Amino acid sequence: MDPMTLLGIVVALGAVVGGHYLDGGLLEQLVNFPAALIVFGGTFAAAAVQTPKDEFGRAMRLMGWAFGGQRYDFGFGLKQLISWCVVVRSKGLLELEKEIDKQDDTFIKNGLQMLVDGKSAEMIRNSLGTELVTIEQKGLRGAKVLESMGGYAPTLGIIGAVLGLIQVMSKLNSPEELGSGIALAFVATIYGVGVANLLLIPLANKVKGLVLTRYNYQEMMLEGMAAIAQGQNPRVVEQRLQGYMS
């Protein structure tokens, strides 16, 4: 679990709920199941309608990634590349076969397998370069799904507010029943605007950042493996890839 993501959400919720409480409001006033059903159910349904099944599932997985998925250590990756370069120069490409199963990243596994198979640097760049762009585009499309959900949520909040006002208008002759309709109207708006601006849009932006970080990391690994295929000196490889460390 990424502590900063969790802390940010807790602080955001605390600011809203705490501000309401300090202003004299009751916490139970912010709890309304019909409003939550309209906003959360409607938002997920709208996103599911606009998005293919596989892409929607990917977006949900990316949301989990934002909360605490895999992170990329550029320093460790560079050290791996240098060690592989040293191994290849002393023992040959076949020695890298032992490293394939140690990798969690399928992209890096494919690169190592191509090295073991004796593929040229140009072939490695062409094959993995296409895979690299495809992975990035899939990630960015998933982030866009989350971003679109952030656009739907406030609209669903407005729908909930209108439904609440309809209830109010239909019960003007029963003042004691007006409270539930008014509560639905205002709480639904809070839910819609709150979940969009405190959760969905920030998560979408975080996913975009993680996708671009992964792209840079995998690009560094690609360039390093291509350099190994060319038989370059470990020191030259390290100097060449230092730019990714920033």
C-alpha cells in the first residue's frame, strides 16, 4: 500500500467530514444509502457502458496499482543491466537464461529470451519497441477510463439532487417527510463532486504518472539489453543509461 495515496485520501475525507462537524453538522447527515447508490452505481455503470470489457477490467486493476502496486527502481535496474553485461562478456549470452525466471516483468523476460536466442540489437529494439508502446497505450487508456468516471460522478450527483427535489415537491403537504428528500438532494451532490475530485481524478492522474514511469524504466531496460546484444563495454552501457536515473 502506497502510504502517500492512503494518507491523501484520509486527509481529504477528514477535511470534508471534519469541516462539516466543526460547522455544527452531524456525521450521520452525510450518510445516505440512496444517494450513494445513485452516484457510485451510476458512475460505474456509465463507465462500463462506454468501455470494452477488457479495458474496464484493466482500469480497475490500474486503480489498485495506484494504491500500492509495483514500483520501479531505476538504480536497481541499471545494476542488473551492468551485471548482465559483465556476465555476457565473460561467459556468453547463454548464461542469461538463468536470469529469465527471476524477473517479474514479462517485458524484461522477453528481452532476456531474445538475448539468449542471439537476436540482434536492431531486432530487439524493433520487437520490444512495439511492445513498449502497446503497454503504454493500454495503461493510458485505462487511466482515461478513471478520468471519465471522474466526469460522470458529479453529473450523477446532480441527478440524485434532482430526484431528491422531486421527492420534496411531491411531499409539500407533509412537512415531516421533507427531510429525507432534501438530504438526498444535497448529499448526492456532495458524493458526486467529492468522489470525482478527491478520488477518481487524482487516481487517474497518478496512474498516468505510474504508466509513464514504467515506460521510462522499460525503455532503459530495452536500451540496455540492445547494448548487451551489441557487445558494448559495461562502463559504456552505464554512462549511456545514466540519463534515465534523473
